Amino acid sequence: MLADVLLKLASNGKTCFSFGEILATTDSSVVALKSALRRLANKGDIAMPYRGFYVIIPPAFRAIGCLPAEQFIPELMSYLGHNYYAGLLSAAEYYGATHHHPQTFQVVVNSPRRAIKCGRVRADFIVRKRAEVVPVQERNTPSGILKLSTPEATAFDLVGYAKICGGLDNVATVLTGLAGKLNPVKLMQVADISPITWAQRLGYILDLINESNVGQPLAEYIEKRSPVRSPLLTSAPIRGAKMNRRWRIFVNAELEPEF
């Protein structure tokens, strides 16, 4: 029976499987197997976050109707053959830098993908050019190994994608919790693979939250590169805004981070 097959998978620590994988282990027809999987899904034993890809739901997670995203995203990305890393607020949470649990699990990829909704779990995919060269760390989860951006790469991504991270006020707040984990040398390595405007905004915010020492190498980088002056907030006008010479930033917004 299919339930026995899934029980064996779960007992071996496997929480995800593909339709093709199960089909190869049973004598069922495609139609019969789909019907059996549908019945198990209706009972809440499994869920399908992506077509042809299933997760086994233990009792502890029946209420949310799926596994937590960090427990199936690594296997799903492997199944799809995509490079990825958990980033932005999701990575910041792993480093203890967020004040609130993010409403969605943020995954960075190098090509567009639709968001995934599975029960009460949602994973959003953010496109970053050359995501495969962004430095990552590995973290163990109950069902495998998750790749997430390093603290330095997370800091750059937060600034670069501020709009989907609750705005620059929230980004500045998160950076107050992340700054202590930032290595100035590693920040420079990420600057070399990121838009220079991200370095300008990140440096300005580090100054704002009293972390100028962390940002000093970035300031030297900006001085050497001498980029065009950029607005702190891209959606606001720069007319009348003061220019911060250290970062070549038009300060067209007043940030209010929570310390």
C-alpha cells in the first residue's frame, strides 16, 4: 500500500518525494497512484507544494497543512535543478536579526519562479543576477541542509530588495541586529558582485545605526569608484534633499530604525 511506502520513507528520515520516484517503487498505474496520493492529501498526510513533488506531513505540522518551507525548499530546488539560497528576511531570521517572524519564506534564484503556496506556508522567489556566485552558508534542518546567504550577502540583499523587506525603515532595524555579525572584509567581497548603489545605501545605513567601523572599507570603496550620486529612497524625489558626501547619497528620506 502507498501508505506503507510513505511510512518507510518517513522512518528513514525522508520527508519529500516525487511522483516518478514513488511510481518506480509500486506496481500501481499512473491513474491509480494519482488517486491514492489525492486521498492521502485529502486526509492531510501529504501535500503537494509543486506539481509532481510531495511532502510528508507529520502530526506536528498538520495545522499548517505543509512542512515549513525551509524543510522542503532544498529538495524542491534539487528536484527542479535550480541554484538557490534562502535570503533576505528569512536569512536574517536565522542570524537572529529580525524582530518578527517573516510572513513568507524568501528564496533567491537566478530566474523567475512563481510563489509557492502550500497550506499556510508561502515561499516567494526573488531573482538576483548571478545568484550562484553569492556567498552562502549551510545550516542543518530536521530534513536536510539549507543554503542561506552569509550575513554580509544578506545585508546587501536587504538593502537591494528593501521594498519586499518592509521598506528601508525595517531594513535598518534588521541591520541593527545583523551588524555585529558582519565582517568588513567579506562585505567588500559581496560589494564586488553587487550593484554599487547597494553599497552606497548599505554604508549610509551602517553609519545611521552607529556601525561606521563596519562600513569603513565600503566608504573607501565608494571613494575609489566615485559612482554617480543616488537617492537613498528610489521612489521619492531628490529635490531639496541633502547630499551625503561620504556615500554620495541624496538623503531624501528620514529613516527611523528600532534599536
